[in-house]
Amino acid sequence: MALIITEEQKLLKDSAAEFLAMNAPVEQFRDLRDSNYKPFNENLWKQIVDMGWTSLTISEEFDGLDFGFVGLGQVLEEMGKTLTKAPLFSSIVLGATALSNSSNQKLKETWLPMLMDGSKRIAFAQDEHNYFDPTAIVTSAKKSSDGFLISGKKTMIIDGAGADTFVVVARTDEGEPALFMVNSSAKGVSLTSEILLDAGTYASVTFDNVEVTANDRISDVGNGTVLLNQILNTASICLASEMLGIVKEAFSQTVEYLKEREQFGKRIGSYQALQHRAAIMFSEIELCKSIVITALQALDNGADNLDELASLAKAKLGKTIKLVTNEAMQMHGGIGVTDDVNIGFYFKRARVLQRLFGDYNFHLDRYARYHKY
Amino acid sequence: METTTTKDLKEFRLETRQWLEENCPKSMRLPLKDSTDYYWGGRNASFASEDQKIWFEKMLEKKWIVPYWDSQYGGGGLSPEENNILTQEMLRIGCRKPIFSFGISMLGPALHKFATEEQKIRFLPDITTGKTWWCQGYSEPNAGSDLAGLQTKAEDKDDHYLVSGSKVWTSYADKADWIFCLVRTDFDAPKHSGISFLLIDMTSEGVGTRPIKLISGKSPFCETFFDNVRVPKENLIGSLNDGWTIAKYLLTHERQMIGGVGETDVRKAVHQIALENLPTKDSILTDGVLRPEIAELEMNDAIFEMTIQRITDEAKTGVNAGALSSFFKYYGTEQNVTRMELLTAIRGKDGLVWESENKKAASETRMFCRSKGNTIEGGTSEVQLGIISKRILNLPS
């Protein structure tokens, strides 16, 4: 398979870029932040639903478009460039992926249409610690007469406030991690929110003996780890797509600045100390483009080395986004560290994206273990 | 429905596979140890083994020394698809190249693009039969990174050029039959505009060579001296004073070659060597510094390969990948230098062995030393970064 996007995918990418430039430029991000950290623009979310971005990865069986992750990845990349805030990642990449890979037909039939039309939103509740560790699940799902009782504390839940339902990872009596749908208004659910560096709202939720029915279980017995892994891979690859957008945009703005800004009577882009660093970034970004398209295609093809490619993508983009946003700040000089210009937004968003679903170190270790060293 | 073409290609693959199985000697399927395993051809050709001779002659008979050149020049006349299949099938069982030749990888493409038909007929067939060993005369003692500052002069003497000057870093000049050279034919023009591309017979009177001993202890390079050498005018390729165009074109090929683009990867994975040499716990490396360095190297290797693939695929759709050869050269050689440095660290004392009964260890230490030249030859990493910043990023001068 050629490592390029198809005409159709290109069309989607171009239309996304055009739409976002018009309806969700970086100024919208600034406005939302300055409006008491509003999580996203409701009207924009409706438009995103109308354009079908929420249906791209959903099967035709549930009236989705079945267009695939390469397509969604193009949209996420463009959203990265404009720092567009919308619950597309939380509700679709995480929520819908959990359901799509489940064998619980009833949950799928009920929820997938509502996720696609935007009338309901799901948030994914996995993290329990200050560091990402999908194996360290303490939250429990104790068998009750007609279902389970969920107890535990989850943190760093993306778009958690305002979600209708949580997908909660909890350990069953047998010790296996399992996934459950838990209504956000159920008895025993309490939520607090924090604003993180990227001006995003992240929830911490306590589940205190919350009752769920047997049918709220998303993962089959014995299948929890596999499903969790599929979500982790999908999330890592989709985050890498968004990170690619940020890397490209921060780099492009920086190169433009190098061509404009004059010091000592010359444009600063003529200085070799900066030229070589720009060329090094260019090279790293060439690699980033390749791993992102490879991993997105693998996601659509159900490749058997998805663990390897997801970690490659998240690690490479994690390392490069750090390099590029740091260089972007430094090369913008004093103005770069002011709130007046946008380049600092990319740097702040980058740090959160680096941490989500495993940082560079996590995925480097996972990659090495995949290759048995 | 299957088209005739894909059916033909399937047959071609099967035939090729069978032919290679039958004709490639077993020892010619082992990874190359070092340069003594290479066959270079030339007037004074000598084979390192009987198998090497058999393999070369079989491939020659099949016209597969340069399978993708036209048959009128002694090539195999294979289509790009067929050539791909042949490459894949050779890789599959680890066949060595029958010959190593700068004539094939560098001069040939330049002749195809810039030489007259007469010149093609004169020079290309001796490349496809391995009769001529070509070397490259580019760098000079005072023109390294600043290649266009070269001073070797070719004076117009009506029926011939008279060449005087010296070249440096000429690969195997002491063994080569002919040299393709950049010479200055106009001293008054701006430096890029007064250069011509000349082919010179190394047996001409006035040509001398002296090997340069490297830190690896070996001498793959020479200095080459021209003392009033008479060169026939029909040996000029392209237009007079337009040699820089050819030089740039040819450097693109050289950079891809040094960057390792399109080369087979028969190397053992670095982590395999680490697992054999370093302590482990539950079969995981315990060295908290080397392990992430190995993983980073191997991750970048894997993604670099994807990048070669992606850019090749994009080029097929018409995206111009020309300036990217600097990126390939820069990244590929930096990766190689990092790899060799890591391997040396992993191999401990063995990584320092210079002369010993342990010939393999000594050879690897010398390869480590040799790798230090990778980020210099063919344009330093700094030159490549400069090209990227100017030609691709359009940063100001």
C-alpha cells in the first residue's frame, strides 16, 4: 500500500483545513480560554457533526461513513494546526472506538447513533495516577446480584465535565480489567475539574459503589485487556495525528518568522546557527509524516503490529513536538514568551499531548518490549 | 480481473526466483564482511573467490549487471516493475551485488542524461560488462565542502585539453581505469559557471596517485595528480562550462547511495547484539542508558525506511523529491554514525580490538573508525543542512 493519502482523503483534508480556518481559527481557542475556559464552542460542534466528522470511523452497520482512520487522522491533523477544541477525540476516538470493538450489540445500537449525531457524549475514564500506566488499575467492579458495583477514583478524563456517560476501566473479581458504561448522573458519581496547561478542562471522578447492569459491560470476559489495548493504540495514533498538525504549524510559523524578523541589519533566518536547527526540525518532521500515515493505514487494515506502530508514532511525535515547540519559542525570542502571540499556545498544548496516553519514555519502553529487549 | 501485465510479472517473479536459486552460489548469499568481499571489475580485475567469479559471469551472461539499462548499452532492458521484482528476489535470499561500481551508481545516470549518443555507445557497455572501473575526481585539497571552488584546470589546446592540478578523496584511484572529473575551463566566470565535466583515462601520461591512510588503517581513498595530461576533446560530457549541472545531478545519486537509500539491510539488529553482550533481567536489557539509546536508534531506523517509501510513493504522483536527497544523506549518515558508536559501546573491550586473532572484532572496530567519514564525504552534514535551509525552507542568505 502506498504511503500517501487518496484523492478522497485529500479532499476531506482540504475541506477540513478550509472549514477550520474560517470557523475555528486559533483566535477561537483564545476566546474560549478567556471565557472562563469554556471547553468548546457548541455551535462549532454542531457543524462538525453536520459535516460527518463524527461518523468517519463508524461502521455502515450503524449508519456511519466507514471512511476510516486515515480520514479522521487528516481532520485531527488540521484541528491540531488551529488548536480547535471539540469533543471529537473524547467521544469518537475513545468512546466510539471502545464500543465499535465491543461485541455488546445492544450498547452499540443504542450509543453509536447518539455519538454520531452529537446528542450524547462519552468520556473515557482510565488514568488513576499521576503518570500514565494502563496496567495499574485499582478501580474495582464487584459482582452484584444483577450487575456490578464500581468503586474507584479516575483522573485526567478528557472532556469529563459535561459527558453523559463514562467508559470506566475497572478490575473484576477475577482481576481482569474490564470496561463499563457508567452514567455520569448515577448515584455515587462525583466529579471535580482542573484546568491544565493547555487551557483544557480535565475531570477527576470518584465512583462510590456505583451500580451498573450486566449489559453495561462493554468488554467480554477475557477480552478486557485486548480491548483496552486497542483503545490505547487507536488513541496514540490519533493523538500523533493531532500532534503532527501542531508540529507542522509551529514549524511553519517559526520559519516565517525567521524570514521576517531583522536583527543586526539582517533577517535572522540568514544566520547559520538558526538555519541548521530549522533544517534538523525539517528532517524530523519528514519522519513524523511517515510514521503517522503508516500507523493510520495500519489502524484501518487491522495490522497485527499495531502495538509497535502506535508506540512508534506516539514516541516519535512526542519527541519531535517537544523539540519543535521549544525551538519555536526560542526562535521567536522575547515575543514568543508573551501571551500576545499564539506560538505559546502550541507549546502548552504540546506538553499535555505528550503526556496523554503515554509519554516518550512510556512508548520507547513499550517499543523495546515489543521487540523483546 | 487479472491483467496480462500482472500475470506476466508473476511469471517473471517465478522464473527469476528459480534462476537465482539455481545460479547464485551459496557463499554469494552471505552478508558482506568488509571491502575485501567486493568485486570491482576493471582492466586488472581479480576475483576474491571462485564463487564470486561464477556469480559475476552468470549475471553478466543474463545481462543483469545493470538490469534496468537499455539493451543497446548492454543492460538487461528490464522495466521498472521487473527490476523491482529482481531486486526483491535478490534481497529475499540475500544475493550479493555481482559488482560494486561507481560507473553504475553515479557516472551511468549522468551519461544517460547528459552524454551524446556516441559517448553513450562508447562508455556505457564497458560499465555493464564490468570492464571499466570508474572513480570520481571531485574534491580538491582546497575545495572540499566548497566544491565549486575547485582549481584543477583544463586548457583548450585546439585538438585536446591539457589538464593540470590535483584531486583528493578519489575512491580507489590507484586501482581504477578511468576517472570522471570536474575541471575548471573558465577562470574568469563566476565559480559555478566555469566548470566542465571531463572523462580521463588513468593510464594517460602525467596521471599519478597516492593512497591516503585513514584512521581505520585502510586506504580506500587516494590523492590524484594531473601533470599536463592530454585529454581528447570528445571526452567532454555535456556543454563546456556547464559541468556544475552534471555535478549536482550526480551528487544527488551519491548522497542517496551514502545515505543508504535503497540498500539492503542485512545488518543484525543492534538490540540483538546488545542482548548477546549486555546483562539482562527477564530477557530485558538492564542498562538504563544504553537501552533507550538502542530503542531510539531502531525506532528512527524503522521510520526512516518508511520515509524513503513515502517519498518514493509521493514522487510517483509527481511530487519533486530532488532537494530531499540532502535530507536522506544527512539523516542516513547521522543514523549510521550513531549506530556504530552505540555498537562500539555495546561490544565493550571487543569494540576496541585493533589487531587480534579475533578478526571479526578487529574488522568491526575499523568499520567504526571508517563510519566517522560518513557525515563528511559526499557533502558534510552541515552542507546538507545548508541546502535544506536554502532550497527547501527558502531561508534568506
